Amino acid sequence: MTKVDFYFNVTDKLAKSVELCERAIIKGRQLTIFTQDAAMSDLLQQQLWQQSPSSFLTNAHSHALEGSFSAIVLDSTGEHLLQDDVLINLQAQHPPFFSRFRHLIEIVSMDEADKVAARVRFKFYKDRGYAIKTTDVAVSL
């Protein structure tokens, strides 16, 4: 069953995504980031490539891989799912394909509308019997 983690009170969802990617890559994990749209994917891609002066997090848009491999895949449609390890959801709704992944990460900002949408997703997962771990980023700083 998919492991579900929620990170709440995140000030910058893209920066948190990059941080989580860096930690996951060190552990040898593969990630798909389900972005809101192509513009968000492009912005996130820039942040991943510029993570630190001495390293970068290789990534690619899912439609651009064509048989290639990247440990981090950015996808805003869910049409090109290339692995089933870790999924980071940056959309307001639950990804319809989330259950094929081993680990789902939901990132929730401090914005009230984002919190309301996250509560709906939380209830959706809980009602289906998924164990959910929550982390309040504001408290863990």
C-alpha cells in the first residue's frame, strides 16, 4: 500500500520539493513530481538544476525522455508515468494514479485555499485506509 506523507505550513512548495528530491536521490530513489502545469514544471526544473553551486539534480520533463532515464521526472498531465517509486503532488486534487507509487508526498503551503484542498485530499486518503504521516514544517524548523 502507498505510504502517504503530508508536509504542512510550507513557505515555498517548490523549494521544499527540491529539498525532498535531494534527500531522496541520496537514498537512490526515483521521483515523479506532479506539477500544476508546464510553467510550474519549467520553474521547478530551473531550481533543480541550480540546487547548489557544486551539484545539480538531474531532471527532465516526462514527454522529453523518449526512452532515456532521469531520476526526477516532471509531469503535469500524468500521461507519461515512467516509474512507481516516489510521487510528489503539487496539484490541488489527489492524483488519480497515486496508488501505483510506493510513496506519495503532499506539500501544503500556508495559503488557506491550499490548506482547504489538502484537507479534502487528506480525508480522501484516510477514508480509503491509507496510513498518513504528517509533518508541520513550521514546528520542525
